[in-house]
Amino acid sequence: MVKNFKITVCYDGTDYHGWQIQPRKKTIQGVIEDALYLFKSKRIKLIGAGRTDAGVHAAAQVAHFKADLHYSENELLRALNGNLPPDIRILKVEISDKEFHARKQAKSKIYQYRIYNAPDITPFETRYALYHPAPLDIRKMQEAASLFIRKDDFTSFSSNRLRHPIKNVTRSEIKKQGKMILYTVEADGFLMYMARTMAGALLAAGRGKISLDRIDQLFKEKKRSPLTPTAPARGLCLLKVSY
């Protein structure tokens, strides 16, 4: 009997070309589907909650697949991890109802961008944070972050190719923890490069390169600005998908 399996996946995206399968490129989806192939000797389609970019990490990506597999949840968890590289781990396997869809039923996603703000960075942080040795104005970054809490057209803060650029951002906050600056953002959906461009705008604000009024004005212009570059992928991690 075909079952609908829901999996929660953790991965280091450094050595991958993102989540989505691409010809002749190593992707998270592709590697997991290769592992699933070993169970039935045929391709099993894996559908993720979102398509993280090349180099972006995930603490709890959610995906589902349908297959005729006679395994318990714990048996499949162990078997999958036994066939996956150490930088991809399945955290949880659940047999879900047949209607569950990881992407279509997702209510919100939480991303976090990490900035290591100190003169020197340790080798343990270089894969998972943006190194920014120069001082940053945290208060200005916090004020700028609050401007993103809105339901609006986020075209100016993305590389949008979609017809539906309106997104509802319900959380956007900056916190300082020791040498690390953490930007956490939650929304009902994200456009291409949206989280990283918002992080880039906050970095620009912290460096005094863009004013709060200018950030607010960009929403009305609905086009990219060189003042808000896309921050590097290594600092971004998908923390949670809510249903």
C-alpha cells in the first residue's frame, strides 16, 4: 500500500547547489532521492517545503514522498540515514495522511541569518556565518528590521520571477549574542533571494550606507537597488516550517 511519508531534514548546504534537482549538479533533493532509489530500484519523487539556494543550510526542512515501503517510521529513519552523507541527516520520519503536501500546506517559514561581527572569526563558524569584522550599528539594524514587518510587495528585496510578490512578514528582528548578530525573519512565503536581500539591507543600514526612509521607499519602487545587495548564502539557515 502506498503511504505518504513526511520527513524533517537537517543539512549543511555548503557543498550543494541548493535543494532542487538540477542536471549534473549535486543537490539536497537529488541526494535524498538517490537514497530512496535503493529501496525500490525506481525514482521516488521528493517534494520539499521550499527551495533553499545553493550554499544555504537547513535545521528543519520538511519534505514528503509517496511510496509503497513496508518500513516503520524508525526503521526508515535509520535506513535513510545509513545511505546519506554525514552533511544530510533525516531528523524525523512520519507516516502522514495521504493529503499532506509539504509545500502547499506550509503556513510559514522561519529563516535566520548569522553575522559574525568581531575582528577574527574561528574556523568553526566560517561555513555558517558571514564574517564582518567592521563595527555595525545594532540599534539601526534593529530599527531597519522592524520595517519589514508588513504585508507588501517584496520585489525590491528579491530576484522575483513570480506573479505573486505579496508576502506577509510577521517577524523580523535583530539580536546580538556575543560576537554573533542574529537576524530572524518569519513569513508566509519567501521570494527568490528575499531573506538574503533583506539581510543585505540590514547590513547596509548597520554600516550607515542606507537610511530607514530609503528602505521604506524601496517598497514603493518595486525594483532592486544596488544599496541592498544579496548577502552571501553561507549565513542563512532555514530554522522551521510551520503547518
